Amino acid sequence: MYTRHREPQLLGNEGTLERMARILAMRNIDPADAAPHDDPEPFSPLDALLAGMPPRYQAAVADHPTVLDWVRQVTEAAVAPSRGARRQVTTGTSLLLAGIVGAGKTHQAYGAVRALVQSGVGVRWRATTAADLYADLRPRTGVDSERELAAISRCPLLIIDDLGAAKASEWVEEVTYRLINRRYNYELPTLITTNLAIRDLRSHLGDRVASRLAQMTTRVEFEAVDRRRRSAVA
């Protein structure tokens, strides 16, 4: 029986390279993507945080003593999910930052999250304005509002900006109560900013929400200075 012997093909052989190119083209693969790549530069936790943070607040620094104390408490309460794993924020106290528009509340809130990451703990977090929150949760076709509310409620760390700015209604009060009550029950750290005076919270948010906020948050009242306008003038 005649057996055909084939000469071994070298990878650098021109015919072999052409065949490889045709195969890659048939599979819609860019030859550059098929080539080995150098290891990517390490992506630090701070880089990951900044990628999901609004550009205006990426350089935010928390410097208010009460906010810094909150960062320390939450950092100390962080736990590792398994032995040797990085500690994660899972529980802790909350902050209510109250003051006029432009007082620096949002800046301090984002700075606090940044400080947590810089302290070395892992942080899964979300941020929303109260107006965006209600818009996202308003029932509409094709959107599972209940699932979205559950996801926000369970997030380990949440920023709620401008609470109390939305027009009051029974629906707004009910959604706010369900969100705050869940975070109150599970002791999930929440950073809340509001333009309302502390004394006005109950009339705008309802008794149930105001009562839980009183128990779950440390309150910080900012001086009545619009830092945005002062910076613009300077």
C-alpha cells in the first residue's frame, strides 16, 4: 500500500500563514486580536471607582470632621467574605447631609466614597438623585420597577442626592418609605443629601420616613453658604 508522506509545515511558511489569515477572516477575527498581548496594566480599585463617578466629583475630597468620622466607622465595620479576601463594606451607620443649594453636600458624599476606597476596603455602591430615582421606579411598560427597587434597596452603599426635592405625593412617599425602611432594617450605609432644613423633613417626607432617618443617620448641617457661587466669584 502506498502511503503519502507530507513534509512537516513550519509555522513561518508563507502558505501556512496565508491559510491562517483566511481562516481568521472567515471567522471575522482580527489577526491583531489573535496575537498574544502583553499583560494589561493593573486596574486599581480607585480607578474602578472613578470610572463610575461623575467627572465633576472624581477629585472630591471629604474634609468635614463628621464625614471623616463616618468613613472611619464604616471602614472598621467592613468584613472579609472569606479568609484572606479583601474586606468589603456590608453594614454601617448612615449620614444625612443637610444645607442650602451649593453648600458642598454632594461633594462631601462623593469624597466619602472615595475615602473609603482609599482606605483599602471594597465598596459596591450606587448613586442617584431623588428625581432620577423616582423616574426610574415609576411603573411603565417593559420595566420591572419592583426588581429595580429591590436592587437599589440591597446595594451595600447608596448615595441619595437631593432627597425631598421631588413633588410630594402618596406614591413618592410610599417608594421613599420602602427604600429607607429596607436600608434601615438591614443597617446598610446610606449617604443622603437634602436641601431641606432638619425641622422640615417630617412635613415633606412623612412621619415614617422621618422617624427612620432620625434613628439611622448622623446629621450634618452645613453653613448657609453657596460654595458654587463663591467659587464663581473668586
